[in-house]
Amino acid sequence: MPLFRGPWPKPPEAQDPDTRRATQLLNASMAYARLILKRYGQLAPFGFSMDRDGNVVRETIEIPRLPRDPERLFRLLTEHVAERVRRGMIQGVAMCANVSLAAPSQEGYTDAIDLTIEQESGHAVQVTVPYRIFGGQFHNLLPRRIALGQLVTEEAVPHLFANLR
């Protein structure tokens, strides 16, 4: 059973392949985001991809020193993933970043995890998951707890797989 259920109400075996792959990428991304937020209280840009065999792995950049600037890190990560897409190594990708919402969510949360999930088939979706961190004060005497709000999904235009079509 996944840690995080996606916005798609059908059970995995009844979903079409695009929805099933998007759900797998969403679940992996949200499990990682929750882990990092709980441990460190902040989130840098990250990505997950699905290879040709259906394995979901976190994308990493092989450089000696990662930049501290989140925008630059996101750009480097996107370039890395785009190169893997051009080589035909992956069939789907989820690129994630921490964002501040322009207006609070319905739960009153102002921070969110923004995910863009793209697939080779042309299916793309933008998912925004508001969250709030509770605890972590007094030198972590009170443990951090991550509360997720209602996710918002909308269709998106693929960018990484756009040149392949």
C-alpha cells in the first residue's frame, strides 16, 4: 500500500498505464519529500524518473559540490534529466520543488511541494501539495511532523518529452 494515494480514484490494476506510472512517480516523490522535510525541515529541488523496466529511482547530479541556490540546482537537475530523456533511458519523470503559495490553501498552509510529472506518451500533470511543519523547535526536542493538505492537480504541457513527439 503506498504512503500517499494520488488523485486518481481507481485501484492500480484498473488504471491506464499513464495514470499508473504517474501514480508511482507521485508516491515515490511524496515519500521522499516527507522524509526530507521531517528530517531537515526544508526541501531542495529533486526529481524521480522511471526507467524502461518500470523502476523508479531518484535522479542525482554527479558534481563535486551542489549549488546552494535552489533555482540553479533545479536548472542543473532539469538539464541532467533532459539528457537522459534524449538518450531514451527513461519513460517518465517527476520534477519537484518547494514553493510558497500566493494564497493560503484551504487548510491555511502557505508552503507546498510542486510536482511536474511528464511521460514519454505525452501525458503531463502539475500537482501541488500544500504542507505544514509542526514541531522541530527547542533543538528538535519536539519531533517534526508533516501535515499534508488537499492536493491540486491540473493537466500540464510536457517540456522534457516535447521534442520527441
